[in-house]
Amino acid sequence: MGMLNRRDPGSLKNVQGERKKCKTRYKQGTAKRLMRLLHDRLLKHKWGDAAILCIALTGHEWRGPNNHHSVDVSEVLWRMGNHFHMYHPTDRTQTLLANKEIYSFARINQTQLLLEYSLSEMTQGQIERAQHELKLFEFIPRRVAMKRAKVRRKQAIEELKPLMLGSLTMMDYIKWLDRIMDGSSAEEEEEQLKQMGMKIVENIRKVIFTPGNCWDIYLNKLISVLSFYNLTDDDNSSEHTIITDLSKYSHTHLTNPNAHLGLWQFLKKNHPCERHDAKRKIECLRRLQAVDPSNKLCLDLHRLLRRKWRKGGDNQLGTEAYDVIMTMLDYPCWKDDEQAWGVARASLKADRKRLGEGDFDKLLQECWVESGRSTWWPGYHFTNHNHQYLSPAKCAVYKILKLRS
């Protein structure tokens, strides 16, 4: 969270030369070099040099070829102050948020900067102070006189509001966990902590189902509180409540593999038997396979689909089961994996014996022939046709598949 993390200025070779240029003429590219010098001084904790360079930055209107701002001085000053606040060896300076002048910079996204400042306080263990300052985010527009700036900052607040609420809730969770770890057994204290835990659950649910962001860390805290207090919704058990929240999170964040992994791990832990809640498990792993087709859990999806198909399901389930495992084996990371090829060998041998050659050929038509794997798999997976260097599992799979090319 250091100064100017958004830029990578690199190293400097001629410091004295750069200073001389800053004092004389503002040529094209000088702003960039000046930022590099400033970053270098901060990394070396040369605070006086950094302060002088900030003065140089504020002494000119930095604009690029198209009259656009090449350096946002207001943001640089903010990040400088935040960096000083975190790393300066002397006593803490006055809180930057108390300085009303910081709110006069029209181009700063102050909601985001307020969040960054609070997180820097959290990293130093100042939870109460960070929470107090973060609660001010809804009042930012009131400090602005210009109507257009107010509109921009209201928009910024709406965009970052879920993240702000999530951060505030995380601070509540830290305080709740600290009090739980203290082990106080007073009845009033326990009731107060339980109400605090229920409030945390309520606030996390307001945040994690907002699309477009990754809320995995908050989801873990939700499960932790629900499990600790055995909290329930209506007449449902705590386990059912957690599964409901995890399922909703999985459906809300389809492109996030962790959303599906969290649901799967909970189902696997509480329902280790594959037959139990098989439908929900299959749906979860299908969503995971859609975004991470090389995940090892695709072996579990293959087994579940195949079991459902063999119990009287549609033949499409069998085709899907083989498409899942063959798609997984398409990836180089599984090219020589004995376990994955062993699963494929066992399934192929069993289904070939059960179905007969005709139906077995129809089963593999789509995933083996029509997919084109019959053309490129031999050269990719089975280059040694004498099988001298192939694993036993790959040899067996090759012997079964080559007859259907």
C-alpha cells in the first residue's frame, strides 16, 4: 500500500541530472522522470527529498500532448501523505482526513482513497480508528460545494458502497472474534456477542450477493459465524442455511471458481457419500467445469455423471461424462497423470463390457470422433506406438480408442 503503487517507475541512474531538469524547464517526459525520482526517494525513506520533489510537482500544471493531465497532482499528494502516515519513523501526524483541504481536489475519487486510508490503519492494528473514519464515506459529498463534483462523488459512493460496507463488517468481525477469543462467559456478554454475530451475518449477506466483485473472504466469515452460533433461517438447520448461502453465491458469481469450490467442499465435508445430494453436487461441479475445465474435481464430476447415467439416466449423461474427462485430459498438466488416465481406463473398460461394441461406439462418437480428438490425440498423447514409454493406463486407453478412429 506504499506510495504510487499504480506506477512502476523503475530505477534511476542520474539523480543530480534529473533534479537540474526539474528546476529549469518542464519538457515532455519530465513529469514521468520526476515521478520516478519521487518513488525512488520514498523507497529509500529520504523524506526531505520527497517533500522537495512534491513541491516541484505542485509548481506546474502538468499536461500532455492532448491537453490532458499527465500527472494527477492531487492524487500524488494524497498518496504521499498516506505513505508518510504509514512509514514515517516519528510520531503520528495529524489524521489526514481531518484536513478539509484534501476534499477540495475535484479529480480525486475520495471514496476509494478513504477506503485505502482505513485499510492502512487496519494493517497497523488501529481497528477502532479505521472503522470510525470509514463510516464517514456517506458524508463525503456534503463537503463539496460544486454541484458537478457532488454528483461525481455520489456516483463513486454508489459504486464502492458494497466494498465499504464489507470492510466495515470485516472490522466488526475482527472485534467480535477478539472478544470470543477472550473467553468471557458472562450471560449478558454472550447475548451481546450473539446479536453482534447476527448483525455481521446480515451485513455480509447484503454484500456478497452483489455481482461483479470477488467476496470470497467475506463468505468465509459468514460460514464461521453461522457455524459458531448454529444460526438458522426460519425452521431450517444451520447446515441448510449455509448450503443455501453458498448455493446463492455460486449462482451469483458464475465466473468465480472459488464460489463453486466453496460449495463443493462444504457438501463433500457434510455429505461424504456421493449418492447424498448428488443433484446439487453435479450442478456445482458443472459450473466449476465451465470456468475451469482442467480442475481435478472434473474427475468427481465424471464419476457422478456416469453413476447417474448408469442408474437409468439419459444417454446424454454418459456422453457428457466422457466429454468432461477427455476435456480435462486435453490439458498438458494431465498428460502423464496416472490417476486421471486410470479413471478413464476403468470407465472405458466397464462401459465397453456393459454396452457392447455398437452402443459403445455411439457413446464415444461425439466426444472422440466428432470433437476431432481421434485426429490429434494419437500424436499428442500416444506418440510411442510401441507403448514402450507409455504408462499402463494410457496404453489401455489407446488400445480401446484407436479401434474407433
